[in-house]
Amino acid sequence: MALRHIGTDPNSEQGNCPNVWVDDATKDFVIQGWKVDGATRGECLSIGAIPDHEDVIRIPARMVDLIRKACDAVEGP
């Protein structure tokens, strides 16, 4: 697996989270974000179960450009 780091939240207080990567082999996104609070998790659970091997994370809107870069990396030339 070869992960390509796309970027880190430009307002990260410690410079290490949240992050966006692209797996060059599978073209999957790998996202590191903040755990959601109980109310947010409850809203997500109203749609359906969250399996034990999955979780819900929050990514700040200011990272939209990084998500776009990840999309471009996946769809690239």
C-alpha cells in the first residue's frame, strides 16, 4: 500500500490532524479526523448501524480544498 499524503488541516493546532491521504493502488481516500460527539453519532445511527469496523469522523469545511485535491489525485491523468 502506498499512501500519498494530500494535506493536513491548515488550522491544525499541533500540525497533525485532520489529514487526507489517497491510496495510489486502490484510489481509496484515507481520512483522519475528529471523533464525533454523542448527538452527531446518534443522528448518524438514525440512518442505520455503524459496524464495529467502521466509525464516523468530522472533517472541517476549511479542508474542502484538500478533499478536492484528493479527488483530483484519484481521477488524475
